[in-house]
Amino acid sequence: MASKLTTSNRAGWGFALPGFGLIAVFIVLPFFFAFYFSLTNQRLISPNPTEYVGLDNYRSLLGLAVITLEPERDDAGQILRDADGAIEYPRVRTITRSDDFPQYRGMREWFRWHSGDTARVVIASDVVFMKALVNTFLFVLVVAPVQAGLALCLALLINQRLRGINIYRTIYFMPVVVSIVVVSLLWRFIYDGNDGLLNNLLAALSFGAFEGRDWLGDPSTALGSIMAMSIWQAVGFHMVIWLSGLQTISPTLYEAAEIEGANRWQTFRYVTWPGLRNTAVLILIVITMQCFALFAQIDVMTNGGPLDSTQTLVFQAVERGYGRQDISGGSAISVILFLIVLSISLVQRWLTRGR
């Protein structure tokens, strides 16, 4: 075996070595550097020497706590309310800045919920990172199944012998070959709150009843708008993968199903879908990886705003590492993201094992 790998395949190994070298230099080594820097206080430009800080960067990112706030009361014991009738509570900073609670020092409110008259507040060491973490998972949970399902529907539609079907395939695939930066710029104009195409179109369809809104400037719609654009941009790529899987299914299976009197749904369920299981696993893995790598759309369209509603893990890692020159913080986020993706890959492999 050794002679086959070293002697008879010298040309092959020679061609492969430059690729292995590039992977080692630009992927493997940076990962180990990121892990090392995440354990230090390294900054991009700093006159101070680098010091080992252990897991402090991870604690400052992942620190969470829940505190309970009781309503403020007057001398008679009655609950105080503001002018709108809402119950007044002590400020969170009275706890996070108090010497009586050193474990909460520097933490800020993330969100709260009420249980009767009591308010329970979730505080975090880094609220922006927590928002980025939630936004990233939300993006994956929404975009991955929707994009995969829509791509499958398109693949089923164009997997037919119709005149001009190649034109439709080209149209669906065109957004994929356009740079994501260009696509993001175009959709930023579409979402424009003043004279954007989407507002004008909705106003025309509703005969002027729809009032225009700033889709990327509203925290409640900014992330959803980017999701819609991302689904549209990459659906053609996954459509092609589904299409390649459809074309590997033997036509005799469809003929047998037709002879047995199967309807379209039964044919899809018992013939098409079993033949697409391996393709489905590949597509879900590819989409999941792409979703976790979300950066260009955020950087071009919202820059993480408004009010940090479109922050993501990759955007946070880049912003901290280069924008704030905090190499250690950006490296810690990168390592956390790597561990998340690795865990999801292992789970997907376990779920698909034996299929």
C-alpha cells in the first residue's frame, strides 16, 4: 500500500501538495492561532505585552444570570406605578453596579418576563454577543428548511421534458452567479424606506392602502428581510443539487409506480423521496454551513443594526477582531462558532447513520 501511495502516484501527490499547503496555511494554522489568541488578551495594535488570561474571554461572552426584581412600594406597602399604570421596579444597575453583588458586576439586561408582580430579568456579560448567537440560530432554523423545500419544489417543476425548460433553469440559477455583495446592494435599494421598489409595489397592489416602511431600519423586520433575500439568492444553487439527485432515480421505478396506480403524492413519497435521502443530507449540511457563515449581507445591508437586531456570530467576530482590534475576543467567538458547527455536524451524522 505504501509503495502505491508514494511511488506510482507521485504525480498525483505532487499536484495535491499545493492544495494541502494552502489549506494548512490559510485554514488549519489560523484555527490553532485563533484558539491560542482566545486564551490571551491579545489586541491588534497594543503597546502592552500579551498575557495569558485562560477562559476569561469565554466567560465574558457566555456569562448569564437571572435576577428577580420585586415591585417598589410606598410607605403604606402599596405598589408604585408610573403615569401609564405600569408597575415600577428597581433599576437593574442598582444590582449590577452594587458591591453587594460582585458576581453581577458589569452585566447588562438582555430581556425580562413577569410572573405576577415579580419581574425576572436575564442579564448577560455581553448582550450583543447573545443577540448575535440567537440571531444566527434563528437564521439557520428559518432559512435552512425554507430554502431546501423551495429548491426541491423548483427542481420538481423543472425536472420535466418541456420546451424551453433550460431557459427556466438558467433564470432560477442566475442569482447564484451574481456576487452576494451586488445582490445585497440591489436588495437594499428594494427595501429602501423612502422610495424602495417593495414599498411601491405593495402600495400599488393595495391601491395606496399600504403605508411604506423602512424594512432594514425596523428591528422587527430587518432580520426577516435579510432572510428573504438570502433564500432567494441561493435557492437556485440547491435546486441544481436536487435536480442532479432527481436525475439519478431510475425511470423504471416511476413506470412501476404508474402501473401500480400510484398517484403523484404516493409516487413522491415512495419513489422520489427515498431516492433523494442522500441528496437531502448533503443539501441540509451545505445550507446549514452557509447560514452559520452569514456575513456579507449583514455587512452591506445593515452593519449589524438597527439596535443590534441583525448581529451574527461571524459579523461579531470580524467586527471585534478588526473593527475594535480585539483579536482575543474575535478569536473566542470564532472558536465558539467552530464548536457549534462541529456539534451540529456530529448530530447530523448520527441522525443519518445507517441510512
